[in-house]
Amino acid sequence: MLDRLPPVIWVILTGIKKTLFTRELFPERIDQFWRKKVPVIVAFWHSRMAVLPFVYRGRGVKVLISPSRDGELVSRVLGHFNFETIRGSSSRQGAEALKKLEQAIQEGFDVGITPDGPRGPAREIKPGVIELARKTGAPIVPLTFASGRKIRFKSWDRFEFPLPFSRGFYLWGQPFWVKPEARELEQERKDLENLMNRLTGEADQRAREKNGSLPGSAFYFFYSLVICGFFLLTSPYWLIWLWRNPRERQGLPERLGFHLDDRKLTHPVWVHCASVGELEAAKPLLSRLISGRGEEGVVISLTSATGREQARKQFPGVRSIFLPLDLGFLARRVQKLINPQLIVLFEAELWPNFLRSARRLGIPVCLLNGRISEKSARGYRLAGSFFREFTGGIDFIGVKGAEDSHRLISLGIRPEKVEILGDLKWAGDHSFPEGKTPEFLETIRDRFSARTVNPVLVAGSTHPGEEEIILQAFLKLSGRYQGLKLILAPRKLNRVGELERLCQQNHIDFWLRSQIQVNNGPPPPVLILDTMGELREVYSLGSVIFVGGSLVPVGGHNLVEAAFWGKPVLFGPHLEKQKEIAERFLKEGFGFLVREPAEIVSKVGELLDDPRLSQELGEKARGFVREEGQILDRYFDLIKPYLE
């Protein structure tokens, strides 16, 4: 009977494995030793050993098995998986087995141990594994398994056997070392026991959450189906939109994975930004990457045509592409063509199929300058386990602030993957190259009289509903301050016509920046910035700066660009995306919260009436930004190990 059971059990286990939807978590904890061919002690509870042979990928392993009759059966089953066994236990042949395990480690084998076997108590460490680790110096790497649906036997260890078609998780624990000089081994035993029980509890929790849910492949299938269905149903709209937008039409082949730049690249760093805002945040990191790896060592992808134009303008020698549509076969095609050494995503660019493809191809992925609003977090919570599934392939996340970290962890991101590093926008060098003022800025100064003593209010990145408030405040201020100028910069250039009509309705003369050189006569009080990529430098002309997207519920925009030029900064109450930076500005005293025209009039008037105060606050802002500029080093240190 004993001869017939092992192959039968092997067939049953293999069949169960084929039907399980399993996921291996934290494989890097064991892979680091396997890559370097360092032998380890793999420790797992007796109750969780049924399917553990399927996750082992090392060079060779010898497993400690009890010399009992049950142990003989287990030993023969493991033989069908090509595992060698060493017979012994704490009560029988223990000393001899320990010597054989030591010898196996010295020969370069991994060893597998159930430290609570063969007869318990369950999930309590016996001293043998601690002594083995102390003598050999080999790390102990805990391993466990849990499934959502299972049979639990009434044995001493409550042995668990997974049912077909259930979700299961293999979890590798943090490596545990016992120092050779250690003498108080009881504390070491307790620490390892706690570590393994916490790991098992985490596996059980994940299995409970996943029990009854769709397997990951089904999630991706339905997600891709929704994308295809959406574009199919809305295809008339997209055809019209492409016909009206030639720039977007030109990028369509790249979005479908074709007509990519044919320059040969060798394992570049792929940096993805959604549009202009993310590109500006990424600019310091991109500059450092290019200086170290050359232009051929970096690829930039974007989702908007405007962002791509800016990428080609700012980094003309770097390959820039449109991100492919988030369908698995497209993402896989482009990733194979580019073959990146590392993918760096910026801020909130989480694309499920793109991330899944990178994980399958073994490409490490980092999310930098990460942020997630409460609104986005609520949406991701609706996705439930799917969010944890597709973000599981992200190796590391550097976030702007504590709230971003808390939200990501609450959504299921592992805490050890998340680190608060601050906002990369602090690291931007906004000074003029070689101290030379750009020609377009000189033109504005000369033609718009911004070079004179006239005070200038710059309102940047404004949205619908904000320009009305700014113009109301400006009309009141212009009655008090002769020669006051207003530079109005909408967030989206397709709204320039709206701003023109607003000025006309309020009987305010204006120029467009694009037509400033052809206009004759004295300059009007208002200049509308209708050109792309100039706001950052235009901020330098302001006496006081208002940053938009904050009087209306948009979430705010980049406050750092304004502060860098040594200017007092005004903003509204809606700063969900810039909350921590705004709080620091308010605390340091060079940022001011305004809610309505009267408050803008009051605060701007106060600053214009006291130029010395305005200058002191501006210098304080500039110094604060410079002190925070070291943030780039922290981010670069994060990705440096992936570049070696």
C-alpha cells in the first residue's frame, strides 16, 4: 500500500496545482540568495506543506523529514518532485540529522524544515532550526501558503489541503539571521516564531479577501473588454475628434504600437509622464539620467500631444513616444521593442495591462512623485482586489506626502514598498540657462511695460470660474495702483477665446502674447498668455503671483514654480493635490490663502503697499525652495540600484 500511495498523492497534488489560481508574493526575498547561489534554510509550518513543492525554484534542496511511518510516505511523495530528504527529528536521530543538514548547506544545497514537526505543538518553533542557522550562518527564509477554500483536517497541526479552483497565495518572509556568537537562543526562537506566524496570518487574510473573487486573468480580460467596447461604441466621436485634431491623428500609429522611432537603444530607462505637468516634475530626474546615460539611454512616453511636443522641445535628442493603448498585446509589443532596464512612472500613471506586461517580462517598475487624491482612492476601492493585483508588480513607490502614503497603503499596497520622499517639483532648476533671459521674456518686458516700475499680478494655470474672480479683483486694484498690469495664463489654451470675451464684457483692453510684436500703441492693462511652455519664466515678471486651480475644486497646481522666483504666492482653498506644500507655504509665511475678490484685493494691496515686506517674503520663499532642492538625490538613490 505504501508503494502505491506516493504516485497517487503526486497525481492528486499535480491536479490540484493545475486548477489553483495562485500568486507568489515577495519572491525578491528569496531570489536575492538564489541569484548569488547562497544556500538558505527554508522554514514552513507543517500544516502548510501540501503544495509548497510547486513554488521552489532553487538549484537543489534537501528536506528534513521525520523517520516515522508518516514521514516515510512524505519522503516518497517528495521524491516524485525530485526533492532529496534527510530523515530525522528532534526526538529521533536529531543530532545525526543536524550534521547532515550542516553538510548539505556547506555543499551549497538549500534545506527545508518544518520547525514545528513532527508532532508539534503546532506553529511553535523548536530549537533545532535556530541552532542550524547559528552554526552555518545561513539565513532562514520563511515560506507559507494559504487558499480561500480548503479542507482542514482534525490532526495535531490542523493540516490544510486546498480545494480545486480556489485562490491561493505563496508568501516569502523577511530573511532571518542568527548570529554565530549568539548565546541566548530562546529570544531568537521567539522572534522567528512571531515572524512566521505573522506571515501565515497575512497569507490567511489575503486568501479570505480573495475567496470567491474572480482570478486575476479574468479581471484583466473584463478590463480589456471594457476598453475595447468603449472605443467601439464611441468610435464615431473618436473619428471626428481625430479629424479635427491633426496632432493627435499623427500619433495614432504609435498608440497602436507601430511606426516607433527605429533608433537602436540598449536597455534604456523608460520614463512615462501623462502630460506637461508630469513632464515638468520629471525634468530634474530626466536631466540627471541623460547626463549619466546619454540621450540614447532614456526614452520618454506621454499620453498627450501637447506633452510630447514639450518633451521634444526640451529634450530634442531623446526618443519620445506616445504610450500605447492599455491593451495587453500592445503594451507587450512596445515593451519588447524598447526592452527597458527600468520603467519609471510619474505621479498617478497606473495602467493595469501595462503593469502586468512589465511584470511578466521581468521589467522593474517604480512610481515616483506618487500622488493619489481622495477621489481617486474612492474609485480604486471600487476595484477592490483588482487594484492590489495590478499594482503588485510595482517594485517601489516614492510619494509626495504622508496622505498619499496612507491612501496607497489603505488600498493594499505593501507598506515596505512605499516611502515618503517629497515633491520632485522642489528639485526643478527654474533659472535661465547661463544667466541669459529668454528672448520671449525680453519681448514681454519691452512691449508690455513690465520692465518699468509698474507692478504686475500674474495669475497662472487658471480654470473656468477663476478668471471672473481675478478680473473683479484686478478692476478694484487698478483704481488704487496706477499702471498695474495683469498677466492671465489659462491652464488650457483652448480657453483663450473665453478669456477674450470676459475681458471684453468687463471693458478691459488686452493683448494676446502671440500677437504682442505686431500690436501698436500703448500696452493695455492685461496680457493673455496664449503660448505653451512659457508660464514658468513669466512668473519671474510678477510682483505677486496667484496660482490657479485652487479657487474652484480642481486640486491646485504647481506652487513651487512661483516661489522659486522669490515672489509672494496667493492660492485658493481647493488644494487637494498640493495640500502639504500649501500648508508649508502658509506656515513659513510667504503663501496666502484667498477665497474671494475682496481677499485678493486686500492681500495684493498689502504686499504692493509694502515693497520691503514683499521682497523679504519673496526671498524667504526662494531660500525655502532651494533648501528643499536636495530631494532629487533621494529620488535618484531610489532608482540607482536598478541601473547597476
